[in-house]
Amino acid sequence: MAAGHPAQAALRRAVRTCVAGHDATEGPDPLVLAAVSGGADSLALAHALLHEGGPTRTGVVVVDHDLQPGSAEVAERAAEQCRAMRTPDGRAHEVVVVRRVRVVSTGVGPEADAREARYAALAAAAGDLGAALVLLGHTRDDQAEQVLLGLLRGSGARSLAGMPATTTRGGVPFARPLLQVDRATTRAACAAAGLDPWHDPTNVDPAFARSRARAVLATLAEDLGPGLPEALARTADLLRADADHLDALADEASAPFAAVAEPCTADLAVLPTALRTRVLRRLLLARGARPGDLSAAHLAAVDALVTAPRGRGPLHLPGVEVTRVGTGRQARLSITGAGLV
């Protein structure tokens, strides 16, 4: 079935490749859902999914975060547009549901809290509907912003690797088919399909880190050239492959230390730095460190206890306390629950 606009064709190719290549859709009569907020990216995704569905059953989950006045109306308007979508032969989405979520403040930040609530709602909806896969509408521009935020955090290769094309939350597979598509294309696809996307005011609110990153990226693209978002997204792809390989090596290197109450610092110190810091992070998390609060600076301080003979501690980290016990080659790393609250 031919698409009526180049932007629509680009989105449909991306969705087709994603769905056809995902293991979760290999079963009989799979249901694939699009996560929709009402913005251009997710509306265009829902439209492309319907037109590329073919034998695959398709549906939409609209998430209402209930964080802004009128959010329920925005969600219902998005749902109505998804319900009205039709292919040339009259096929519609099999199901369109709205899920209202409660965003609980954890102290990590409003964006992270909203993201966790959104994933939980989407995973629950997928479970209720028996969906095989949920598609997310993140674009290449979102990926570039993610890399820029990673640079600002200075958190290493994993942070700079951006968003993966696939992930699993709550036992539910998620995929991002539009990571190679820019935001201008999703807007053009919506215009061609007669869709009226919602413009989220938080996207230009400097109170949010991602909004500031979006503004900075636009300025840098003007100064350095329009290929900047694409270059940052390509960097994320390259670094993700490196980070995945190092993480696999770190999983293997962590095994001998995981069953030891107090790992020997000399055995840890001989590991290459790229592996040692990853092994230390795994040890800290296994003993109660809080992942969202464990920073690169925390890891550097623990690494110094391992590699610097004069380091003793204790280090009071989020969720754990770390001390170097003993001297010389008999020194050990003691990690106990507690630390900063």
C-alpha cells in the first residue's frame, strides 16, 4: 500500500522494519501498541503503525500524566484522533484506550518520575490487552538531546549511548522505531494525514532539563550546522555497541566477587579501569546502593579506596557505606547497607 507523502513513507518504513524484525511479534496474531501522548511524534507513530499493521493487530494506549490542567481533555482528543484513523480499505486500530497515571515524587526529578509512571502504565496496559510489543515515538532529535544531557552529566559511555532501540519494562518489550527519523518528518506526516498534534508547553519550559537541552541543541545546530543532531545520534549508536560489550565483560568479571562478602582490593585493582568501575558499580548495587543516586563521583571515590593504598574510608554513599579493611595484599572492600539517606 503506497504512502501519500514522503514523510509518511519514511515513518512506515521505520515501523515496518521494527515490527518485522522484533522477536516478540513472531507469534500468531500479535497485538502491537503505539504509546501516544498527543504530540506529533506519537500521533505520527500511531498512524504509521495502523497503515503498516497488515496481518498484525494494532492498537493505541494514550497516557494522561495528570500533571497539567486540561490533561484529560488532551488525552481524550488524542484518543479520538487515533480512533478516527483509517486505512484506505477501512481498517482501524483494534483498540484505543486512555490510561491516567499518578506520578509519585521520589526526589529524583519530575521528568524521571513521570517516565517511570508512564512505563508502568504502558506495561500494565500491554498486559491487560495481551500485547506483544509497545512502540515508543522517540525520534533522532530526542536521541540527540539525550546524548547532550549525558555529556552534561559526565557519566561515561553508557550515559552517552542514549536510548536503546529496544528495552523491556515490567516484562513487556518496548521498541523505538523512529530513532533514525527526525522531528520535522513526524510533523510533516501529521500534516499530510490531517492530524492535529498537541504542543506540550513543558517542551519549551526551561524548568525542565530536557527542554533546556532542546533549546541548546537548536542553537548549536544553527552555529555548527544542521547535521549536529544526526551526528550525536550516530555517536550514541557507536558508544552503545562499546558499552554493551564492556557490560558483558563486566558481568563475567563480577562473578568471582559477587559471592565474596569482602572482595580483595588487590584482585579488583588488577582489572582494567573500564571493567573495574563497572564491577564496583555492580557490587554496590547488589549490596543496597540506590541506582538513581549513585553518581560517577561516588564510583571514583570507591575506586580510589581500591587503588590507593592510603585510602581507608568510610564512604557514606546513597544506600551503602564503603570501607577499606586491612592493609597490603590482605586489604578488603567492605560494603554494608546504610549510607546517605
